[in-house]
Amino acid sequence: MTHLPTPLFETYARFIELNFLNLDAELPLVRDWLKACPDSLHAVHGYLAVRGFLKSYAGNEATYNSYRTHVERLLLWSLLIAEKPLLALRRRDAEAFMEFCLKPSRDWIGPVVKSRFTRVGGRKRLESDSWQVNPLWRPFSYSVPKRDRALGLEDAQAPEQRPYRMSQGSVAQVFAVCGSFFQHAIDEGLTEVNPFRAIRQKSVYKQRNTVDVSGRSLTPLQWNYVLECAEYMADEDPRHERTLFILATLFAMYLRVSDLVGRDNWQPTMGDFRRDSMGNWWFHVVGKGNKAAKISVRDDYIQHYMTRYRRHLNLPALPSPQETRPLLSTLDGRAGLSDRHIRLLLQEVFDRSLARMISEGWSEDEVDQLRSASLHWLRHTSATFDAPRRDMKDLQADLRHNSLSTTQNTYYNSLDEQRAHSVKHLRLKD
């Protein structure tokens, strides 16, 4: 049996089509790999336990993908590194797994790949087609920061690969997901022990990866260039009116991309913008955890960007509560845009803004941060700009943070500024 890890679980779409009574619908290469493991490892039994756990969270694709990442790593580690049955792991094993996650073996790390398995066959899919493991897939993946990629393109050089480092958020997710798996196994009568809950000093692992979690944001100068660039693009080519609308919508209401893409039980429409009896506009969304919420909408957005986009679509200037038209559509009229499509549209705006700033001779300090900018930066940028002008609880409500301290620690850093200012002009020698 090889010690090289292999993917065991497929895409969300294929996973929910499995026959959960047996292994008949699994890819033959997955079944063969499991059966090739020594009998003492009870590999199939462990696989079925993990599959049952993932099935209980199969109502949401994003949750499935996240949970699959961590619990699949655990299953592979137990079989290939610890060489113990998954359900026989104990506290010391859980600690060893955490150590492994912080510093995985080199042959467990690879570039981000789109597919875990590749189809072997003609252009047309047939039941007779076979599948093979993507040789580039690894349980842990590294990605080159956007800034480094941008600099590499500018210099015509391949960006340098950095050592793998698990983020603070991922460390917390390992504990949460693996702990939930073993609790599920206990509830199903498969084991009596939750080794991850038995780890008392979780901070031993978390403190090693302490990072600055404050939101990343653009400077006012950079944001002005981004917005103006999107407006220029829309003026030059009407197809970019949609891009300008997306950019303004994300920024104006601190939205996540999922708020524009939608969810299984909710798709955003123009009718989700509603005006109350006092003339105030609200955007009604179904956010993370399927929580319904309403976000206050600034007048400037309604008067300039909402009306501009609707007139481009030959619609009345303002939406009505009964309007069922999708908030976003493809250029040929199909309802909705994918997460990836939206990110590609905005990346073009970031790229053109960066090129314009460089061509106009702005300094490296003034343009560098724009190389790292991503869609989610719009949420942080807007909240950072608005924090000095808005009550903390109002901003928390529109950001939809569960805890006020999250909003306070991220965007209300006046004490940090005061502390920095008090030391700035102190000299080492009088």
C-alpha cells in the first residue's frame, strides 16, 4: 500500500447522488484503494463513518466542502501516518494530527487544483468512462498571494513559492470539524471517545499561528481609482454596467459574494430592495447560516447606481417589492451569476485600476496594496470608511456580525491609533 494520499470524496453534486446503503456508487478506484488497506485499519468502516457525517451536513455545498477538507485529511492521516483505525484514535493521536496539520509532509502539499478526479474518455460522457486521481491533488494546498502573482506578471517571472502555513481560522476549523465528527460517531454508537474534545490546551496549537485578523481594505485613493475605473468601463462599453452595479452593491452594503449569488433556498431579486413608510431603503437577504436579515441602504447608492443600472435594463428607476426579476443575470438573460464569474468581473476592474495608477506615476507605496485586493476587500473597505461616521451597533447590524466585539475590534481601532500617536514622536535620545 502506498503512503501517498488520495482523494476519497467527490464533488458535492456527485456525493449527494451516492447510494448511502452500500459502496456501489463510489468510484471503483476509491473502493479499490480502501480495500487495499490492511484489514487491521478497518478502512471501509472509517470511510463509512466519515461519509455518514458528511451526509448529515449535505444540505449546503459550502459546508460540505469545508467539512470534507478537514475530516478527509483526518481519515487519510489515520490510515497512512498513524496506521490506526479512525475510530480508535485517542487524545494523543488527535494532538499528533494537529502537529501534522501545522507542518504536513512535503508530499502531502501541492498547488490548488480544480478537480480531484479526471475522466478518461471521449468528449461525450459515457457510463463506460473511467476515472483516475488527479496526480496534482494533495490534502494540503498552497496558493501564491495575489500580490506576488501580480508582481510576477509585471516582471515576467514565476512567483516564489512560500512554505505552507495553516491559518488561524483553519486551526480553529480543524478542532470544530473533527470534534463534530467524533460527536456524530458517538451519537451513532460507533465510538465512546471524542479525542479532540479531550485536548485541554488547544491554545498550544492556536498561538503558533496568531496573525493580524483585522480586515484588509483599500485606501481612499485606491478605492476612488477602482470606482472611477468601473465607471469609465461602463461608459465605454454598456456590458460593464453590470460590473459597475456589482461593485457598488457590494461596497454600499458590506455584502459577501454569497449575498449576490444566492443560496439553495433563496435567490436575490430586485424586489428584495424595499422602501419603508419613512422612505428608507432596505435590502433583504438570507445570509450565512440561512439567517434572514435586512441591511440599510444609503441614498447615494439608490439615486446613482441602482437607478443607472435599472435604466440600462430599460426598467423603472426604482424597484417594487413585488418585482421578481433576478438581481443579476448573464448577458444573454439567464438568471444569476456564479461566485467565480463575479470575482472575474471585479478582478478586471482591479487590474485596470492598478495599471492606470502605475501609468500615472503613483508611488509604489500608493499602488502596492491594490495588487492584493479581492472582492471581499470591498466589505472591509466600506466598513473601515464608515466606522468613524456610524454608531457601532448600527454597523454591526448591517455587517451581520453575531458579536459586537467583532465589529469593535476590527473597525473601531481609535485606541490603537491613540497609542500609536502617543509614541510616534518620542526620541531615544534627548
